[in-house]
Amino acid sequence: MRGERLRFRGSQGSELVGRLERPAGEASAFVLLVHCFTCSKDLKALGWISRTLVERGLAVFRFDFTGLGESEGDFARTDFSSNLEDLALAGDFLRESYEAPRVLVGHSLGGAAVLAAAAREFPEAVAVATVGAPSDTEHLGRILLARAPELETAGEAEVSLGPGRFRVRRQLLEDLREQRMAEHVASLGRALLVLHSPVDEVVGIDHARRLFETARHPKSFVSLDGADHLLTDPLDARYVAEVLAAWAGRYVEKRAPEVEEREVEGPQGQVTVMGGGVGEGFAQEVVARDHRLRADEPVHLGGTDTGPTPYDLLLAALGTCTSMTLRMYAERKKWPLAGVRVSLSHSRVHAEDCADCEGEGSRIDRIERVIRVLGDLDEEQCRRLLEIADRCPVHKTLQGEIHIVSSLD
């Protein structure tokens, strides 16, 4: 995955900051991913969605609206109309610098924004998706007045929204009331996907029903059962991305991927790992022949937890090799092995604490492997399978002498 931090001018002349993430090869389409009110492009859920879409061959651009995140400008002077102008300028930037977005995805009020802007500002777009979006912009106005009633008369107020406080003006309320969302949805003229949680406490599920009923076909609805409004559970965010990728693929023209040879092709047994770019953190893309997976570190170690850690992958290699070896042996012996479950953990212990370890006064790596074999096996067969487990090729490699030769390409 390639990531770039990009800048362009917004509706009020301020410099807006965005991030473009692309697959290693040619993207099947560009996606414009729009954040919610007072959020930013760096909302964790958007990061998880973006990375998963990139893994599925899509390029994703997300940016901060005026006065939010890394973008310059005064947030208090913005409203929904200025957000739509920022959105249109983001589309122009992509169109001129890369290619026009063919898929628009908006979260919460960002969903209302892509619905309002799609037909007028994005003629190339073929599909629009919303996640937890309101069916009318006045919904936000009602929330603002409930938290700051003085906004109606004072003209300006500080409102607590999410983890922060933001200064907003009455102009925002007036602008929200003037929007005609139902007309935008009815005349969308593009495939629509509505994703919404039935337990969303910020934007109720009735908004999803109204959006779906107002829209014309082709339209789809997916329930995000149990998810909260901000998709704080990464499993929910990744599920959204998987659904988006599968759904958008029906409307986006497929292109044959053009990937650099050194990145995806090589002799049998060669694995290529790509990552380490500026702003990408620890996330890595692993390519083995025509298979792709990710590696990362957990959040508490500075990663973004988008994939297993390097040691997770090491344990997975030993576990899968163990299971395959037992399967092959059982089949050769015609034993009724119904399944194998291998649980592994890694730790570092002092050599003196390990009865089977050589050396003194040093720390050594220790892997605990617990094997469960299923089926109508007798005690002797189970004992023999445990012995065979130690003969799996990866086990032998880990216990043998390993020489690693490094060079620069």
C-alpha cells in the first residue's frame, strides 16, 4: 500500500490536507471517503475502512474539512454548504492530479454531503454509499440546539460534540434548514448503499429507512448489527469495508491489475513485504505468489492493529505446518484424524528457568505449542502424532542453525 499526504485549497482559501492510499498496482477505481461532522480523516474507523478497500484494489482519498484535523481555516465560519464546496474542490483535485472518484462514501453528515453533491459535482461517480447518515440535515441542527439552546438567539455558541468542544454560529443552523435532502436522494441517479446500525444512538435507524424508501433502484441496505455510530470496533469498520468493496465491484469497471514484477512475482518460496512509507506507521503488505495479507503492531506498541504482528505470523507458520504435517501422516497411516487445533504463544525467558534449554545467564525464545487432535484415536496414535509434530519442516527450521544474508536492491 502506498500512502501520500496531499494538500489543496478549500472553499475559503485555506489549505486542506488529505491522504491518498493506493494499492501496489493500478487501482480499479478511486474512492472519496468523507468524514463526519467535527471528525477528521484520521478517525480510526476511516483508517481501517481505507486500508481494507486498498487491499481490495481500490484507491482511497480522505481529507479534513476546513478548520478540522490538519486543515487550516476557522471551523466556526463553516457550514454544510461550505463543506459541499470543499467536497467539490477535493473532487477537482483528484480529477486534475489523478482521476475522478467513481465511488463516494460518506460517514454520518459526510454521508449527507456525498448524497447532496453526487449528481451536481461528480458526474463520473457510479456508486454512492452512506454509513450512519441522517436523512435530513436538520437532524444535526436539532442536536446542536439541544446542547446549546442559546445558539438560536445569541448567534454563536460553544458546543460539546464527541471528545471536544467546538464554536459554531447560527448561520450553520440556517444553512442546515435550507438543504433539500429528499430531493437529492430521489434524483441521485446512481447506485446507493445504505449502511446503518439498528442501535445507533446518534442517528437513529429511522433515518436509514427514509433514505432507502426515498431512493430509486439500484439501492441496497445492510444492517450493522451491534455497531456504534463511530464504528469504534475495528471488526465493524472492516466489515463495512468488505461490504463496500464487494458492492462497488458490481458497478466499477474491472481493470487488469498492472503490478510491478518485483512486488508480486518471483520464484517459488519468495515472499515480498512492502511498507515503511512516511505516515504509514508499522503496517505492512505481504505478498506470497498471488496471495496478499497484512502485518502490523497493536495500538499500544505504536501500530494501527490492521493485521497480525511479525511474531503472530511466525507462530502461524509453525502452527499451520504442524497441522499439515499431522494431516499428511494420518492420511498415510489411514488413521481417523477428524481435525487438528494448534494453540501457540511466544515469550522470552531466562535460560535457567528452562529445563530443556542450553546456555546460562541469557534470555532465550520459548514457544509453547498445545496440540489438540480430534477423532476416534487411541492413546498410542495420539502419542505418535505428538512425536510427528516435532518433525514438521518449520519446527526443524526454527530449531536448526539459520543464516540470514541481507543485501540492498
